[in-house]
Amino acid sequence: MVERIAFRGKTAQEAQALKPDEYMSLVKSRQRRTMKRQGLVYRELIQKVEMHKKKGITKPIRTHVREAVILPSWIGMRFDVHNGKEFQALEINASMLGHRLGEYAFSTKRVQHSAPGIKATKGSKFLAVK
């Protein structure tokens, strides 16, 4: 069965057509509060997104703003989100709406431990394996 990607029962096209007030009524209170303040803090990112849409640029938008709430107008766009070391590619779809960019660009990796080697101390078994 094909998975239907939607946001609160709305398809991607319906979600993109939502006005900002309608969208704010659908998200949770923490995101709603952030979006009310977002105009001042994320003005540069929002302007950059609008410029890319207006000019039809398909190149990903590079950003360090991990705490930006994903908006419906961003569906289908590509972002390169900084994770503290490098930029990770991210393509926005309807299921990501209401979340933050940083949730999809992990800043930590899984640490793998190994058995201690020959003539090793007991503490050396907790060193990360490359």
C-alpha cells in the first residue's frame, strides 16, 4: 500500500495553499509561539526562501538556523542545514511541517565501543572506534 504523506489530514498541495493564520491554528502551541516571534529572528532565512521561489532557483539553501519551524511554503524545497561540523542535505515534504530544521540534521553520531586490545588497560575499551 502506498504511504500518503499528509499534515493533519491535508495533502501537500492543500497544505501549501494554507494561509499563515490557518497554518498557525493547526500546529502545536510551542511552534505557534515561535512562529509569532519568527518574523524578527528568521527574517533573512524567510527572505532567502522567497527569493529562491521567485527566481526559480533549485540550488539548496544553506543555513545555520536549526531552530526555524518548517512552513508550508517550503514544501519541495531543499535545504543544507549545518550540524556543527558540516552541512546535511534535507528536502522538505508535508510530513515535516511543524517540526524544526534541526530535527532532521543530527548533530551527534552513534558511538561504537569495542573490546580492549592486547595489553590494553580496562579504561581503553571505552574509546570510540574510528
